[in-house]
Amino acid sequence: MSNATDGMMATKRPDEPERVDTSPKRLWPIGLAVAVLCLVGLWIALDSKDPEMPSVSESIAQAVQRTPAAPVIPVVEEDIVEEAPAPVADPITPENAEDRLQSLLAGHPGLERPAVSLFSDGNLFARLIAVIDALSQGEVPYKLLPLPAPMATFPVDQAGATTQVSSAGFARYNALVMWVTSWDPQYIARLFHAFRPALEQGYAVLGYAPEQLDDAVLGALNNITEAGDAAPGALLVKKESVWRYADAELERRSALEKQMMRMGPENSDRLRTYADDLKRALLQ
């Protein structure tokens, strides 16, 4: 401090208030400082961001960012066609079973094979029931099955007075066996269960109890699976222009077994396997 200042402080009385210079020249630096402080405080207040209390503008911006854009749906001008409800199928009865079965089997590719006439003739449903009954008894219902007979005659091998079955005749039945085994066993089983009530009523017309139908079907399939083949080189004898087995045991076999023997071991094996598959499908 200067000596002049020291002199003033020394001569000031203790109870005398300190004098402040209020002249414009002394006050303008103070006012400037206060204004600067106010501006700095306002800037700090506006710049501060409380994460728990975002500003209104921030909330709108964040909401816009979180909201996914609406998908653009193309406008297609087309006529709206209302689909009609699927009609409810009428129950299968003996009266409509023929038509229903014909329509279900119409699209099977096997109809273009040897047994096309089997489904083209009338009385299909009644004939089917009679076929099941015949097969269950070991018979072959030739008259009920309008199947084409093999074109070639029954071939035999002759050596002197001995006549034997010729294996050349087995191939005559290849097409028929292929047609029979072309039907999916699961599909046949579904058809059987769908038509069971009508089949049972039709089976009762033959004089049986309706519930015996299952035994007849399984019996027919068992007759096929249990059929044996003829021994290789089985001898034949001719009786009234018809060849018969010289072995009495073979000749006593059912007509179904002897028919399968004429088909040869390969074809009969395929039929036995198919009958076994069909039986399992029916019992599921």
C-alpha cells in the first residue's frame, strides 16, 4: 500500500462506516461482472441434462426413433370372391355305397391296367362283398372278378410220359400281381373302415352276422399269406382235358393255393407280402 492509504486507515474512527465509492466510474465493472455471472449460470442450466427427466423435445425425438415405421401395404385392385363352405358328405349307406366307391377309385392309375373292367361294371359293391366271402373260404371267384385271362395257354414241360409244370407260365401273371400290389395298403385300410357299416349290412345279405365281416377279411388275407408253393418240377396228369397235380396232397389244396402256385414262387411271394402288409394296416 502507498503511504497515503496507510494514513487514511490510521485516522478512521472505529465506529465510522466504511465509505463506498458509488460514482459511475466505480460501479460499471461490478455490473458487468454480475451480468456475466447471470449469463454463465443460464447457459449451465440450459446445457445440463438430467437422465431421469429428459426435456420435452428429447422425449419426442426418442419416441420417434423407437417407433418402427409402418409397413407399406401395396394396394391391389381385385375382385373378392367368397369361397362357399365345403359341403358335408352324406353318410355312406348301402344305397349310395356303389357310387361313392366308384368315385373314390376312379382316379387310381391302376384302372388302366388289366383289371379295368373290375371297376367299370355295375354291382361293384355287392361283387366286392362276395369276393371277400369267397376268398375267406379259399375259393377263387373267377366269375365275380371280370379279370382278363392270360393270353398264353398253360405251358407244360413234357419228357416222354412225364409232364411237369413249366416255369415259362409264371410270367403270364406278372401284370396282374403288379396291379394288385400297386394299391397302397394304408389307403385300402382307410377305405375299408370308411365303408365298414355299409359292408357289414351287405355282408348280412349273404346270411352272415354283420360282425363276421372282419373275420372274413382277415380269413381271406390269412389264406393268401399261408398259401404254399408247389415243389419244383411238380408232376401233372391230364384229366378231361384239364391238367391236375399228380400228387394228391397238392391237388387237395384250395383253389386259391393252386392259383398262386400257377403264378410261380416270385409272384406268390409278392402277394403274400402284400396281404401281410394289408392285414397290419387293417389292424392298426
